[in-house]
Amino acid sequence: MNISDALTLKCTVINSTQDEELVWLRGDRVINLKPKNRINVSTVCIDPITADDNDATFSCHLSRDSTIKRSVLLDIRFIPILSRNGDEQVEVYNGSDATLTCKVKSNPPAVMSWYKDNDTLKLVAGKHYVYWDSGAFTLSIKKVQKVENGTYICIANSTLGSRNLAFHLNVKDKPYEVPIEPVIAGVVVILLTGLFGIISRWNKIIEAPSENVDEQNIHAVANKIHLRSFVLPVLRKEQESQHMQ
């Protein structure tokens, strides 16, 4: 069978002395049927067939006994179908890794390859890595450089035909990054310098009143000494004049 065709599956009960109800499943999922399409003869129509129907299992069994059944595995033939998860434009920074993934569905299986700017991509050991896993054909380029800008094409070839999918790789210059460690060190030095300055200024403010007090005490003591020197001679003169009288 091919994509876009219509397919009808029919299940018939034979050699039964009573009416039998039939159940259809696609994989593990029960297919809803009209009541008239369940007794003794039942049909399932798939229209149109798609790539998702390939390798699908349809089974029919008796409602009263699921061990009495018949199954069919669909083999749908179609040319490769390619798709991508992201955008056609792929932008990466110079020196970083680039990954291009081409999702593939094909029956019969397709032969996959990568082209760059319409020429077969020359794979370099340690530079290019190609992976094929669960329908995903991936090209990984390590530490891309600007010379690797260009159009990368994923090509799928099968006996029924071929398909391709393009990715446009744009390698950009890395933005300038300010080194964080020197900046942090500079900020710490500035904060410590300011802190020491505040502490030093605070100590001077605290010490200033005590210096003023000491100077005042010195002046007060000096004044007392001068006062005593002045009073004592006066008292002596008064005492001498009293003796003379």
C-alpha cells in the first residue's frame, strides 16, 4: 500500500452457531464501531493512509473470547519525509558547537547523507560527528569557525525517490564578556578602602574632644598657679605692714 490510498480491513465469523460480537483494536487502542458493524461481520476503513499507519497492527477478536482473533501488520510504502524541530536558520557563536538534526520517515528505509553548499560534506575526525537514532539523522560540528558558514543539506534517498532539507548555518562573533573575577576583586578593594577611611575618620572624631579637654585643664591649672603667685605676695605685704605698726 502507498500513502493516500484507501484501505478496508474485514473480519468475518465462520462456523459459529450463534451471533458473535467483534472488537477491533489498533495496537492497544479499541476502535469505536457502530452497533450494526459489530455482529458476525465487521469492517474498518482507513482513508487516506498516512506514514503514521506504517507498521501499525490491527486486530479483530471475539468479544466473549479475546484469544480468538486475527491480526494484520500494515506495510505502507512511501518516499522519505523529512522535517526539523527548529528553524531553518541556525545561529551559533564562534568556537561553540553546532547541531543539525533531520527527522526522517521512510519505507523502504532511506540512505542518508549530508551536503554543504551543494557538495558532499567531507567529514573530519574530531570535527564532525554523524548520528542515526530513532528516525533522527544528526550532524554535530565541534567548535565551529566562521569559514564553516553556509548551507548544510540533509539528503534522503530511497528506491521510491529522494528528499532534502536545508539548514543555513550562521557563525557569529562571541559578544565581549567582562571578566567577573577582576570586577569583584576591584569592588572589594574599593569597599575595604572606604571602610578603613570611615573607621579612621571616626577615631579622629572620637579623640578630638579629649584633646580639647586636656588643653582646657592645662590652661586652668596655669591660671591657678598665676593666681596663687599673685595672692601670696599681697598677703605677705599686708602681714609685714601689720608687724611694723
